[in-house]
Amino acid sequence: MNKTKKAIERLYIGTCDIYEYGKVKDPKTKRTESKELKVNGSPIKCRASYSSIPSTNQQEGGKMYQAVKLFINPDLDIKPNSKIVITQNGRTTEYKNSGTAAVYSSHQEINLELFKEWA
């Protein structure tokens, strides 16, 4: 493990569970149903970072929006629109990743938005 990766992982103060929505065949009924599936083992060490962004839309009256970014191990394959449940600082919040991750040798960064429901 490179020094940069070790240094970044020391900053991980949260954990997360990652879920995908997929088809599963019930062994008893033999029916295939769509279900939420936990992937990549759990819990996974991570860090959520928060920043405020002012609205650029004047019709919204200068509202502030919170941008959330997840820092996590680069070896994980987290698909777009996965549900990511983060526990950090004693709070648990459900997010979904809002696009493709920026992957570096030491970590990956994923922009998040609040999870409402499966699309």
C-alpha cells in the first residue's frame, strides 16, 4: 500500500454499506424478483465530506445547497446509482452516487445526493 493511500485511509472516520437493486431468484418459489442487494462486504471504512454551494439560479433566491463527497478505497467497484448508507459522527444517512467515481491510486471520490427511492 502506498504512503498516500495509508495517509488518506487514516482520515476515514465513517463506515458505509453499499446496495444495488437487482434481480434475485427465490429458491423456494423459483420466482425472480427485484430486490435491494448489499454488495462489497460491510461495513466499509470511508469518509463523507460536506461543503456548501450557492445556487447559480437567481430564481431560487440565492439558496445554499450542500454538496456531499465520499472518499473510499479505490479498489471497490461502486456502480452509478448505487445506494450508499453512511454512518459518520453518530449519524446514518442514505445517499446515492450521482455519477461515475473519480478514481485515483490512493482513493476514489464519489459525488452523492440524498437517496429518495430506487429509480
